[in-house]
Amino acid sequence: MAEIIQRDGTWTFDGETVRIVPGGKAHPVRLALGELAVPVEALAGISFEPDRKGGRLRLRLRGGACPVLRAADGRLKDGADPYALAVERDRTGVAEYFVDEVRNALLIEQVPEGPVDRFLLPGPSLPVSGGGSDGTASFDGETVRLTWNWKAEESKTAGGPVSFPLSRIAGVRWLPSMGLENGSLRFEPVEGPVSAPPKYDTYSLELWGMSKKEYTAVLVAAAVLARLPQARTAVDAPAGPPALTKAPAPAPAAVPPADDHDVLLRRLRELGELHRAGVLTDDEFSTAKQAILSRM
């Protein structure tokens, strides 16, 4: 058995499975994922990347094998990547030995490097939740629930928390904040993409990137993806668009002032559609409707 123990976590390999256990001070995404068991058939390769401080072990999974990687679509930082391990200088020899053991197993088992037609890892354990700047998303395997906090726009808080079953979701897309650009966790309803920016969209969380914990929103996206029938058998394309079903339509550059009469009328129509679709309860619809009418 090959084993390497570092501050960020412990990796072991028994010839069939790479077992990954995060360390106590690992990134919140890795801590929330917990222990991972990666079968050899899910691996496309492994490498050790040396640097002046030691280096980094990195597993390369076959396309489509892991719902977390599918949801992240290459946007995870190294610290949040469960398949990367920082290695100290005095353990580089152990890391190289670990690489040799895994590579030998891949040769013996003749595991192809190409993509797979189904997820080979189960994804995050349920229930799962992830924080955003203006609220929290949670998923229990059947229902997604978005709960708003005090930083959310009134267009969201007026209707209270939003819940919708998995059957009402056509796709999900996670984008972390990058530079001055805010990110989002966005659910696409089966009726079609919502045109409003995430800041105003009741199907979305906005991510400002001010806390590492916001990255845990990717786990909600991964858990939903792992249970969407149209995503289970999808295969990652090497150079294609994110493999998260359809991408939302481009958002408008700006939103008119909240007291604009046409905006309020459009919001009333949107609330009516959500109510008829079963996304909003009678009480939620009534509360949101009264809040908008009071501003007209």
C-alpha cells in the first residue's frame, strides 16, 4: 500500500482505490466533501509537479467521472481541488513513489484515458448546502431550497425562501467570482432560462467571492447534477461549453430602477408564472404580490 500524509490531507492507494481524506485545515470544499474513494477505472492519470517548496500531487480523472469536476468545469482553485495535494519538500520521494504505484496499476488494468458515459463517483453526500453572498442553497436529493439573507435584493426577500423540486430543474451552472466579476449559482427551470441577472433572479444565488465558504455552492451544483437524468449520461467534451446542460441566456447589462412601473408589472407577471408553476406557495405569492403593489 502506498500512503502519503500531509497537512492538507492523506492519500492512500491499495492497488484498486485511491482514498483521499482531507486534513483539518483543508479548504471548506474539501472538508465538506469528506473522504473520497476514487476507483482506478475513474482515473486518466496522475502526476507530481515539483516546485521550490516541495510540489503538488494531482490526480487526473476521466471526463465525466466526477460530478464535482463537472460542476466546477475547470474553475476550482488548487486549494479547493479535492484531487490535488500540496507536498512538503521532505516528502517528494514518497509522492514520486505514490505516482509510480498508481501508474503501474493503470497499466496493469489497461484503463483508457478517454471520457466515461456515466458518473463513477457519487458526488456530495446529502443533504448538502452551500453559502452565497445573498443567501444559502440546500438540496436533499428531491428539493432545492434557496434562503435569502439581509444582503439579498428586495425582489428576492419579498417572496421569502424559494423551493422547487428536482423535476422543475433543467440545468444548473456554477460560476465563482473572478476579479471584480461576481459569481453565481444558477438553476435553470424547465420552462426556460431566466433573463434577469443573478442579483435579481429568484432561481440564483449571487457569489461575491469574499469568503472561501462561498465555494461550497459548487457542491450543491454537483449534487443536483448527479441526480439530473439528462446529466448522468452526458460526457465532457474536451473543448466544448460547460457540460451542465444548457447555459442560461445572456443577462441584460442593467436593470431599470425598482420603482419603474413597467418593471413592477413585469415582476408581477413573473410571480404569477412562478405561482402557477408551483414554485411559490399561496402565502409566498400573496406576500410578494402585496410588496410590489405597495410600490405601485
